[in-house]
Amino acid sequence: MVQDEEGRVLAFTYDYEAEESFDVVAQLETSTTVNILQTADEETVPEISQPDEYTGHIIRYQVDDGPEGPTTLLFVRDGSIDSGESATLGEDATMFSTRLNLIATTLE
């Protein structure tokens, strides 16, 4: 597992679950990641001038006893997480991009 130099990953605010474990289902294609990390007008935001520096991942939260956990997206700059790996989102998060509704957190 490789995180960016600051150890941060990005997630949508409405999908962030502090200290929750997840499994990586797959990596997104670069073009898909770029489209997601741009505005609806296909413009970049100040916080992400080079969206192609990020690797998008499909993740599924781990749930004990019960249905499958929610599936969502996670982004890593200049790094990636292999499909099948597991990790845990950090306890704290900060707002990263209000325009894209992204927070930054760490992996544990």
C-alpha cells in the first residue's frame, strides 16, 4: 500500500466513516479518476491541478455479520492500493475541496 508523501487519502465527505476498515475492490481507470476529480464543466479545482496524479479505488467497508458494507471511492495521490488489500481510514479528517466535497484523511 502506497500513500502520498503526506500520508493522505481523499474520500467524499458523505462516504467517510472514521476508523472503519475496508477492502479494495478494484482500481479505477485513469480517465475515470480524472473525470471524477474535475467539476461538471471538466475544469480542475485549485486543490487538484493534476487529477491524473491520483489513483482512484473502489472500496467496500467491512461489516461484521450482515449484508455487504457500503461501496464507495477513495483517491491516493502518487500511489495506489492493490486490489484485495485491506486498510482502515483514519480517525480525523479535514476538508480538502469544498467544490468536489472531498475530505483528506490517513490510512491506518
